[in-house]
Amino acid sequence: MNEITLPTKIVKASNKSPKNLILIAKPKVGKTTLLSELKNCLILDLEEGSDYVDALKIKAANIREIKAIGDKIKEANYPYDIIAVDTITALEDMCIPYAEDLYAKSPGGKNWFSEGKGKYGTILNLPNGSGYAWLREAFTKVIDYIKTWAPKIILVGHIKDILLDKNGSEINSIEIDLTGKLKRICTSQSDAIGYLYRKGNKNMISFKTSDSVACGARPEHLRNQEFVISEYNDEGEYTTYWNQVYID
């Protein structure tokens, strides 16, 4: 164990740009096109959504293929600056079979594939919601593995509308489409959560925290900010402003 030395003066921040960024948006807003313009960013396409975009991209249909991609990235000595997972909503579904494998290797799940799966159909139907803990473990393992591929990661997610009761009134709220505690774990480990939406010929990104949108940011230059992240001009030329997010 290294010797511990207590600080005697203010320790400067070690990061300015987000290492772990979450982007949430409705479908067809232009998330993949936006990511394709980010320098040296590999898009891990889990939803067959990149076919019409020129980009650094690779598809995966299951966890086995994700593992194989990671092996190739390691063999290539980690050539990418950013990995964009498109989408983590799809990744959650992919992790269900992996969660069942993990459970089957545990003492309580040794009969899962011979007896239990036929009885419950899916691990998410285990009594008392215990299967969701295995899903969280599987999802966390996969995300932690992908985070080793590059210095920065972007997790792209769909949104869902929920109704909140605030002082006796119901309000619509937008948040990431993940299950229960998995949503809280994923967002708590992020440096910034941006809501991407279209406004005319522009795509806006908001890091403003509010009752209606669950987003925000730790980096000072993003905190409570909203700005244009991409736009088309009258000639149809596309411009992005990723330099407002990644400033170093």
C-alpha cells in the first residue's frame, strides 16, 4: 500500500471534459449522424441504426460479439479516443441472456437452464424481483468492460415519458429508458447527461436540470448549459460543435 499524504492546499481538477457522457433523445433525432462527426469515435451499433451514415462503426448483436470486438480493440492497442454505445437501451435487452448465464453459475441457479427457465421464462420473472439484480450485474460488467476500450465513452439512450406528482399536480418528465435501479446506477456514474432535441434545422443539447428533464453535468463548462450541437445550413451542409463539449 502506498503511503498516504494528506493534502495541505487545494487540489486542482484533473478533468475538464466529460469522460463518461450520456446522451438521451427520441428516435430519429440524429444521434448517430452527430456521433459520426466526432473525431476518432467508434460507434458500437447495437440497433442497426448506422447503415445510412458514414462513420467509424461496428455492429454487435449480442454480448459474445461485444466481447470479440473488445478483444480486437485490445489487439490493435486501443486505437480510439471515444467509444459511443448506441444504444444502452438495446444493451440492457442483450444483457438478459448474460444475466441468466451468471445466475446459472451461482449456487441458487444451478438448475436454471434445466428447470428454472422453463418455469419462469426469463430471469426477470424470478420471485421478489431477484432477477433484476442479476441483470444489473450483467449490465455493469459489460459497461465496465467497454470503458476499458478508450479514454472516453458516450452512452446513447432512448427516452421515456413518466408522470411525476409534484405538490398535487402531475407533470411530464423525460428520463433515460432503463429499468429501475439500473437507471440510477448508470446515471450516477456519468459526468454529464445531455438531452438532445431538434429545433428547426438545429440539434440542441441541454444539460439543464429541471423537473421535466432528468439531465445535468459535473464539468463547469456544461453545468446548466444549453446550446446548438449541430445544424444544417441553407445549402444542406452539416456542422457540429463537439468542441463545446470536449474542450481539452
